[in-house]
Amino acid sequence: MSSLRPLICAFLLMVLAVASVAAAAKERRLDSEQDLLDRIQREQDPVRKSKLELRLGRLKMQQAAEAYDQGQIDQGKSLLAGYLNRVKSCWQILKGSGRNAVKQPQGFRELDIALREDSRTLEDMARRISYYDREPVEQTMEEMNHVHDEVLHALFPSLPVAPNKAAPVQPPKADAKGDS
């Protein structure tokens, strides 16, 4: 029995450690808008500031999804605009930082990943919303994808620039001879 005592103590310590980490993670996830705004104002490091902007933007997106789920279309539209403003602000902070995205990808890489995840979230949100109320979500997706294209071009400048998705595709021209 005495040989089990150290194992039991080690197990209990491990359980307590996991519980404390889980509690800390839960506290971190429960960001308030005001807390994030205050932290953004105080932060001087552009990478950390951009990450805070992303967190605030995601908070706005979650609130927008909840508003749409409750049928509050105008509030959801307003919250999506707030989300998009935060994404654009994050991108402007990173662009204005003077950092080279290829050599110092911190912040740029996180924005790229977040925008890919957010794209899927917006697609799911659009599927849950009535066809007649989807336009703000689709516009948000378009503008977010434009920012994402710019981020990708900063990270990978050798990649060809994506064509404008809004431009109509021209049909091939017919021969002057005709097909007769």
C-alpha cells in the first residue's frame, strides 16, 4: 500500500495541474469587448496588437452569429461590419509595422490562419440564414477574402496575384470564318 502512495500523489498533482490549465484557458476565452479594447490601446507591439484585434473581431463574429440565430438581422449585420473593421485594422497594423512577412511571418501567419477559419465560419453562418438575409454575410466574405489574398501575397510574393473574383469571365471569341 505504501508503494502506491507516491503514484496516487503524482496522479492527484497531475489532475490539479490539468484543472488549473483548463481554468486559465477558460478565463482567456471569456474576453470582454471592453477588456480587449483597453488592451489594444495599451499594446505597443504590432504583432500582439494585431492578435488582440483578431480576438476582438472573432468576438464580434460570434455575437453576429448569435444575433442571426435569434433573428436579429440588423444587429447581426452591424456586428459583421464590426468584425470586418477589426480584420482590416489587424491587416493595417501588420502592414504598417514595417515587418517583412517573408522573413518575419509572425502575425501575418496567424492572420492567414484566422481568415481561413473565419471563412468557413461565415460559410456555415450563411447556410443557416435565410436566402433573403444573406447579402451582408456574403459581402463580408468577399471583403474578408480580398484581405486574405493580400495577406497571402505578402507571405508568398512569388505567387501570382489572384484574379478579381467579381470580374465577369469573358466567353471565348468565335472565329471570323464561322463553323459552317
